[in-house]
Amino acid sequence: MAITITSRQEKISDSFKELIEKKVTGVINNYPRVESVQIVFDVQRFLHVVEIAAMGRKSVRIVAGETSDDMRKSFDGALEKFDRQLRRARDKVVERKTLRTRVDLPESEMPDAETDEA
């Protein structure tokens, strides 16, 4: 799985990059369908903007962003939103699969083999 970290208009320290990779890897391990993650850090006037985008199989794209006055606070908020969106997407797939299971009819509605023979 590829994790790409991009910084616009501000330099990110190596220790912060390692922390980012560690946290993102911890979140992504629960979702095996995610193939790549792009993280973009940007500064707009006095606000720090973080955007996390993931590409999955079958061109599924999930994007989460956060804006605040601190870069780490923005990253943590975006990561929480990202995890919530991934969990919701996975639950939708699981829920849809469980709806496709066979429905058993009650005994009163099932055709009786003894009445057909007579």
C-alpha cells in the first residue's frame, strides 16, 4: 500500500512524517480494500488544511478534510473523519451482502409434499 505525503507552502519534519505514516497505517490495516492513500498539507492564510484521500479497488475514492489553526489538530481531525467514512463504506458493503442471503419461509407457507401425492 502506497502512502504519499505532499506539503504545500510549508515544510513537514521527518518525525511528523513518520508519525503520520504510523497513524495512517494503523487505520488502514482494518480496511484491506484500500490500495493507496494521498495526504495533502496546505496553508491558506492562517489556517492549516489537511486532506486525506484513499483509492480502493473498483475506483472507490474516499476523501476527508479538516481545517484548523494547528497542523497536527487538522491532521487528527481529518484522520478521524477518514476512519469514520471508511467504516461506513465497509458497513454498507457488509450490510448489502447480508441482505442477499436466502430467506427461509415459515412452515405454514412451505408446500406440503404429502398433499401433492394424493
